[in-house]
Amino acid sequence: MNKPPLWDVFCRVIDNWGDAGVSWRLARALAAHGQRVRLWMDDTQPLVWMAPQGAVGVEVRRWTQPLDMQAHEPPGRVWVEMFGCGLPQEFIAAGRAAGAVWLNVEYLSAEPWVERQHALPSPVQQGAGKGMLRWFFFPGFTPATGGLLREEDLPARQAAFKRAAWLAAHGMAPLREGETLVSLFCYEPPALAAQLAAWAQGAQPVRVLVSAGRASVAVRACLGEGVQHGSVRLHYLPLLPQEEYDGLLWACDMNFVRGEDSLTRALWAGRPFIWQPYPQTEDNAHHAKLDALLDWLQAPPALRRFMRVWCGAEGGALPAIALEEWGACVRAARDGLLAQSSLVQRLLAFVQCKS
């Protein structure tokens, strides 16, 4: 019996866990479609908490420099470099004669140029791969892009989810009457202090589940220690495995997310969300990424203003949160995305065409 195709996925963990998170979700989704995957990472520590159970069909390997290919199975049928991380020269040299499909899976963006750049070839000009073709594969929100990561069983898992059980499993008391549940995963948004103050001074109770890392540090910098501040009650979360983070987004009435992976998961959750793209302080390129997402989302004016003020793209006060209107906007966008094929389905079709 023939073995399933082997995919070699390379990830260089830079910061903030996003590279590792997207790479693991991709590897796991490929394996769920019957592929064998070697996930090469220069730092495997994030997977200890992010994916403690591993996944059938995914083998995690440490990406050492140099990479001793004599200690490993030869390169597979498909090579994937995540976010332009580059491939080891010794890996390329060991496998170029086999005629593999070489892909560069890029960062997610809703900007119009993504459709123009998606699936274009890039001839390799130097090194062990000189003369080979590398194909750019851009995730995106339209049928003319590479699509979004999505598990086949995602709608069924979400439909079976029970909020009260999830809260109890994480040691949290049931919600009080009229209490709004919010998740907060952010960098250091300029308007964070103002929003925390608005919740604290509001008439309705708000419980904020604060993600570990930079979000927790930022909140404490605004409010100090303690968990009760006026009407807002804080709950500081530990690092969560990916499936538990999905549950967090499903449990909450509103989600504040950042970067790439949590943006995609917030869309699938179908709850109102506020997105903070990774700040690019030199040229503020993240403002263009934010505006492109808002355009695609067809965000109502208040949601558009909230996100722009949250990220520092414009000044002034944050508008009032409108959960019902913003939720309807997100659900409409999600329904459109669910009608499209997923990123892995498009990857498989692309590789079959190029093989």
C-alpha cells in the first residue's frame, strides 16, 4: 500500500507565537486530509502548551542549523516555507532531483493586491535551489486567494459547545444576571485604558478574560493589581491549547483579538470582535491591513471607528459597543466564508495541478 504524500513544512518562530500557531494548524489540517506532515521548527517549545496532544499524521522535527539530512527521511513531495522563512540549503540539495512542489505560504491580508499576487511563481536565483520554481500562496478572504484555515468538523464542534460547561472546566463562576463576557487578546492598543475605564464606570457588569502574555501585562499597567475594578471583573487566563482558545472565543459575547490566527478563529466564532493587527511602527502598514479588512467585512461605521481608534489609526473617543449590530456583520461574513473552500482544500488542488 502506498504511503500518503509527505509534506515538509518549515516554521521559524519569531515572536508572539503566531508563526507557530498558524503552522501547527496547517500541519494538523493537512494530516486530517490524509497527508503525512513533517513540521520543522527552530523552536518547538510553543507546541508544549499550544498542542499538547499532538496530532495523528504530524511529526514535529527540530530545525537545526545545519540540518543533518542523513538523520532524516529524504525530502517529501511538497515543501512549504511559512511566511518566507527560507529552506535549509542542505534540505534543498537533498531533494531537488525529486521534482517537489515548493510553496511559500504568506501572511494573511484582505488587501486587493493579494488576489494579484496569489499563486504566482518566483524563480529561485541562487543557492542549492537555483533554477527551481517557488510558488507564492496567499491566504485570503475571497475565492481568488488561498482561503482560510478551517477544520472540516469545525461547525459540528461549535454547535455542540456548551458555555457553562467550558466556564466551569476553567474554574470560573457562572455569569451573573446581565453580565457581558469578553475575551481580551491584544498587544498594547492605544485605547486600552479608555475601554477598561468605560467598562469599570458602566452600569452593567463585564467580565474580561485576559490572555496570558502581553495582554495581561498591558491590563495590569492600566489598572494595577486586583481583579475587581468598578463594574469590570478581570480573570487572567493561563496559556491555552488551540482547541481551548477556540472554546474561549465561542464562550464570549465579544472577542478582542490580534495578529493572524486569532483573527481567523474570531471569524469562525461568529461573535462581535475587535482586531488589532501586528503594529508595524516604521510605516504604519498595519493601518492599511486593518482598513482592507474593514472594507471586506463591510463594517458598520461604529465598528470601523472602534477598530481604527483601538489600533491608533485615528484619534478621538471610542464609540459605544453595539453587540447586536456588530455580531450580525461578523455572522454574515462568516457565512460567506463557509461557502468557500478552505485553505487546505485549495493547497491540495494547487499541488495536484503542479505535480
